[in-house]
Amino acid sequence: MRIIMNDGLSTIPPHCLDDCIEVTGAYSAQSKEINISLTAIGLLWTATDFIAKGLGEISDIDSIAEQNYSSGICEDVQDIRTTEVNEPVHMKKLIDYKMLLFSVFTILRNLAADERPEVYCFPYK
């Protein structure tokens, strides 16, 4: 799981990303081995970085395409969207980054109520 979440998220088919997050969440919630839980929590934060990067790239692609289209550089907005980045936009557009981010934060919220002192986050007073 560590290899997939650290190095393979960008190569996983979009429909499988949510499953990877759910499995990582299950590993983080298991109570037999604390090191597995802590590693999985770190992987959830790694997934958050991946999601944030994807949200930023989609935003950048959209703004570049709209600027070039409005200035008359490109007649077709879709042309600029597919040529500005290495990965085709249609793959990036298939990923629902907001839903993935919601999934990760839901898992982390549930972990905040975990009774294990190593996992539980004490609130600031």
C-alpha cells in the first residue's frame, strides 16, 4: 500500500483512487499494530498532497485555456487544454478531486475520535 500511495497514485485509473483511499483508511483504523495505523495516516496526508496538486493543475489549465481563448490565440479551448500539460486533460477531468479530498478528510475526522493516544489528536485549549 505504501508503494501505491507514495509513488503510484498518478498512474492509478481514476475509478480506483477512491478504493485506494478507503483501503488506506481501513489500515489506519485497524487496532492490532499501531505502526501500521501511523503509516497509513501518513499515506492519507500524502494522498491529500496529490489531490491538492491535481486541483491546482485543473485550475491552472482552465485559466490558461480561457486566457488564450479570449485573446484569440486559440480558436478551440479544448486544443489548448490538451497541449498545455503532459497528461491529457480528459484523464485529469475524470478525477473528482473534491470527492477524494472529502473522503480523506472524513477518514481523518473519524481517526480524530480514536481512543489510542498515539492516533488521537488532542484539541488545543
